[in-house]
Amino acid sequence: MIYFDNAATSWPKPPQVKEAMNRFMEEVGANPGRSGHVLSIEAARMIYEAREALSALFHVKDSSRIVFTLNATESINLALKGLLKYKDHVITSSMEHNSVMRPLRDLEKRGIALTVVPCFEDGTLDPREVEKQIQSTTRMIVLNHASNVTGTLLPVREIGKIAREYNLLFLVDAAQTAGAYPMEVDKDGIDLLAFSGHKSLYGPQGTGGLVIGERINEKEMIPLKQGGTGSRSEFEEQPDFLPDRLESGTPNGVGIAGLLAGVQFVLEKGVEQIRQKEITLIEKLIKGLKEIPQVKLYGPESHKDRMATLSFNFTHLSPSDGASHLEKEFGILCRPGLHCAPAAHHTIGTFPEGTIRFGLSIFNTGTDIETAIQAISQISKER
Ligand SMILES: Cc1ncc(COP(=O)(O)O)c(C=O)c1O
């Protein structure tokens, strides 16, 4: 079996992730920061260590500004709903995932103005097109760092500069890049970084987070949920400091233990090295598929503009039939369809059928790629 669905969630995970989760279940297990006994302190220490590891990865100075969530979707909702106010104008791109589009479309119905800047057919975006849309009421720019459909990288650093110049908030959906592409939150001009823990950070499902930059006043941020934090228990009001203001209820301790091990794995390997390996694999895949006339590829050709996620179609087979042949005849697991990103498929011209998506990870090999190229070549000849 070859797993090419890493853009949805990575698998396999490094063995140390499972070991850390087992260790938490067997030796820690307590509620962090609540009870003051040895196990509670150990759970809190582990969660602090996870925040510190993520701070090292994203170059965040104060680890209390990293808030744990269930996934990137929750982080994006928290950033948008926590900060946007009636009549604010927001700019986004036409390559966004529904985790950005759906909350924005809902906020639009409640009085927020939205501009969706069109991307080119390969998913790339001209930063000047974003700048042109800035108005006096613009408050935020929201962009994915890389598309989950084509792997296209958007010009985050350039747009970060524009956001700072116009004093706008900049929210980046790093679901597809956290752990697989170097990131420096402040240098990149990012105010809010939403990430999944379960993709290229190799943590378990049910983990994610939001980095809240120094320019954000957390006291003004409205939490998605309020409740027990283990701190300031004498007050009935939510604490106004981070991370407690935005983290209520018992956290996903076992999940965060796994996420910490995943982030440590990424830090040990090095993001640049991970990217280098993934790029080598995707270039090999693109080179092989370009030789097959019945296959159409989407997204940028240059590795500089992309992640190791690729969309393609057979010219004579629907994405779902193609994916079904790949699984049934060759044991290749991938994702056909719209990938929760209809806007992106409109942009690249593949709506409503979508594409077949291969999302690679550090655990894929050159042999996986050769097998996939052969399989695709065979399917395209037989049908
Ligand atoms: C670009 C992008 N944004 C957001 C998400 C949502 O991530 P999560 O599943 O962690 O909520 C995904 C998931 O595939 C994604 O690819």
C-alpha cells in the first residue's frame, strides 16, 4: 500500500509519536495545571514543552502566544470570529480552503465585507492584486500559505510586508506548510498563524493551534469558548491573558504529547531537509507524469512555487474512477474530488469534478513515485 493522502492527514507517524502518547496514557494522564499534584504538574510541563517546541519551529518569542486547538479549522474560526467586527473589510484569495471560505461567507452575512482576489490558473497570486483591493475599512488579509489542491505557495512574505505597511492584520492558514516549509512568524509579517498538528507536524488528529502575534491585543480577542482554565478560579470572568484567555476546558493532553513528539521529529530532521526530500520526490513525480499524454497536471512547475502536493487528471477518466483504479489495482491511496476547496477548483478550471490529489510526506520513497508513475501510465493505456 502507498499512502499519498498526506495533505489530508499524515500517515504513518514517526514511531516516537505513538510512544509519547502511550507514555502520557500510562505514566501521566492527569489534568494539567488544575490540581497541583505531581501528575498534574507533569502534564502541564509537557504542554509547556510543546508550546516551546512550536515556538522554536515558528520563531515565536513568547510561547504563551501559541494556543492549542483541535485543528486548523478551529484556529481559523477563532482568529476570524475573535477579531473581526461589524463592517470590517477582509481580503482573501480564490485558492482558499472551506475552512477559510465558510466562516468568511458566514461573517459576510453578518455585515463583514469580503473581497476574493482571483489567483492565476496555476494557483499563484500577484501581491499587487491584493494591494489594489485595500480600502479604508480593510482590517484583515487572510491567505493560505499553500493550496491543498495544487500545492501552490502563495507570496506570504510579500503580502506580510503590504499588511504591515497598511497596518492590517494578516492571518495565514498554514495547514499545508507548518513543518514542511520554513516559517518565521514575525519576519514574514504574520499576525495570526493557524496550523494543523496532524499533517506535516506528524501529531495525531485532534491537534492544531493558533499563533497570536505581538501586534494583537489578546484582551480584545473574543474566545470561541469560555470556561475552566485552572487559573484565577476565584473569578467568574474569563482570564484576559494568554494562553488561558483562549484555551478553556481540559486540553487534549494525550494528543499534545503526540504533537510534541511530532514537532521534535521535525526539529531534529530540519524543515529545510524535509522540504528538500519532499521536493525531490514531487519533481520526480511531475517529470514522470509529464511524459504521459493522457494525464493533465495542475499547479506550478517550478519547485520554488510549490509544496509536495499535486493535482492531476486522466483526460478520459473521472477523478473518482481514476482514484478507484489506483487503489484497487495498485494499492495507491489518494483523494479525488474537490478537497473541501471549491474556490480553488474554480480557479484552476476543474470544478465541479475536481482532480486526483497526491499529497506526499517525508515517509514516501523514490520507489513509491516510480510505482505511481507506472500505475498511472498503465491505467491511461488500458482505458
Ligand atoms: C489549506 C487548508 N486549510 C485548512 C484545512 C483544515 O485543516 P484541519 O483539518 O486541521 O482543520 C486544511 C485541511 O486539509 C487545508 O488543507
